[in-house]
Amino acid sequence: MRSKLLCVGVLVCLAASFSMAQEPTKVEPTHYKLDFENDRVQVVSVLYGPHEKSQLHEHPGGVVVFLTEAHLRFTDENGKVREIYSKSGEVRWYPAFKHRVENLGDTTYRAVYIGVKGKLAASNGSADPTVAVDDETKKMVVAALLAAGKP
């Protein structure tokens, strides 16, 4: 009997740790929709209604293109909270990290997240999401979005 309980306990712990931080399109399909993916990038549409919150999830490091103004609260897996304000058309680099998101605004928040896979996701860029992306990166992202047919 004890061995059965132990096995059940181990399975529950494994399932809980696996589900604690997962890909956002699987954990949060109402907020994240996969638009494109290959071995180098993942392009995800982001949509949060006013005051909506997410579950804990993670993205590879990448660039977010804000399609609307936003006032967001990010809470990482350790409870560290960071609020950001952004303008429509702004572009920022985000490192890979596990987090929850809350739209603090009274309007719908829309963005496109371009996650970079592999070594590049862990290198270049600031760990501070309040730092805007440099102009050269912004131009490359806009060109990629236009080529993909995004506004």
C-alpha cells in the first residue's frame, strides 16, 4: 500500500512541476496563438482583455512588438514584480523567463512575440524588459513582420 501511495505522490509531483511553467500556447490558448514556428523562431500573437491575467508560463528569449498601448505587470517564478508601460509600435527584447502577466489597463492589449530559439535566445539583449530595442533590431523585426503579412 505504501509503495502505491509513494508512486502516486511521485506522479503528482512530476505532473505539477511539468505544468508549472509551460509553453504559453498550450497553457494559455485564449491569450496566445501560434502563428509560425520553425527551428529558429516562434511567432505568437498575444491578446489580453482588460485586467486579464495569465498562468505561469515561459517563452524563449525574443522580441515583442506592441500593437497597442499597454500597462502590464509581470510576476516571475520567484515573485519579483515588474510593471511596464509601452506604446503602440514599440519593440522590446525579453530574455527567457517564467512569468505571469496581468493587463492592468482598461483596454485590450495586443502584441506579437517573436521568440528566438537556440544560443541567440540566451545571448544578446537586456534582462530588463523596460529597455527598448535598438533601432537596427527594430527595423529587422518590422521587415520580418511585413514579409509575414502582419500589420
